[in-house]
Amino acid sequence: MRVVMLTFPKLTQLDLTGPYEVLAGFPEVKVELVWKTLDRIEDAFGLRLAPTTTFAECAQADVLFVPGGPGQLMLMQDEETLHFLRHQAAGARWITSVCTGSLVLAAAGLLTGYRATCHWMSLEQLALFDCTPIAERVVRDRNRLTGAGVTSGIDFALTLGAEIFGENQAQRIQLAMEYNPAAPFSAGSPATAGIDLVNQVRAPWAAFQQRREQAAALAAEALRATS
């Protein structure tokens, strides 16, 4: 089972490494980290990651996965990346994402007509691509499986693992990781955090979110033009 995980500059590393930790634990899985070159990339906070293969050399994925992060903006109309995703998706059993990675899949035309989720601050942008936004931690629609923001990547990967290998194997991975969330606060969702805290989190991201919305609108327009 080949899992191909897109890497790119300024991704959110936990979007990638949470699912990686889960999926790499299944002995049947081989994980590839793919980018345009084998040069190391830096995540949004400077953590360096090393791709294991390139777009040109990547074998066919059984599971295609896209993480999110600030670098997602540059991918929205990056035809080399979008072409790679479309090409891989044509032969993949599962097409998946976490966080704003779903916006990249949407820009490639791979979520049109599907239900999907995304980070709560960007969820509604999926509607620009004729995709139905769903405010849930993990959303499955046929062979599309998407996770919401950042930490949901672990839930996403355990769900995917259970779908492919069965619940017992997924539960064994969960136990080996000691994944037993007991959050110290009820602030992990805008539904429970309260409006004041939501506004505090939104404020420093306001300008960037405006850029993200513009990037999504332009990508959606470009997709419609080629449909």
C-alpha cells in the first residue's frame, strides 16, 4: 500500500506528521514524501523536512494525501503541482487531505461534487469549488477522505487505516501511540471556545485569510475556465 504525501514549503508539519505517524505504523504501508525536487523544505515554523521522491519519479499512489498550511496559497494555481495531483488521483484508491490541503485538492478539481472538510477558518472556501463544506472532524464521501484542522490528522489517519486494514489494526496503532486525548480546555473548536476567543484567534490571521480567500477565488475561476 503506497501512501504518497505531498510536501511543500511552509506547510503545517503536524498536518503531515500526524498522519505519517499513524500510517507508517501499518506494516503494509510504504510512505513517500513527494515534492518537485529532493531539496529539503521548511515548514511554516522552520522545521526542515526531506522529500523522498519527486513528481517525475513518483510511483502510482494507492493513497494520495495533501496537508495544509500557509504554503497552500502558492499551490492553488501551480499547474505543475495540480497536474501531478490530477495524474496521481486518476489511479489512486483514496484521495485525501487534512486542513487546507482540501483547498489544494479542490483547486485541482478533485473535490467537485463531493462533501469535504477543512480548517474552520477556511471551511466555507470549499463552496467556491462546487464542494459541500462539512464542519466535522473527518468527512468521507466515496473515496474522498478529508480531515479538519491540524490535529484532526491523527483522527483522519486512524479512520483511513480502519477503512483499509480493519478496526483492530487501527486500534492497535492508536494504543501503541497512546492516543487518548484529554484536552485541558474546551477551546479546541469554535463551537465550544466562545466568541471572544474565536475573535482573538481570527484577528492576527485576518490579513492572511483575506489573501487565502482571494487565492481560492482565483483558483476556482481558473478551474471553471478549464472545465
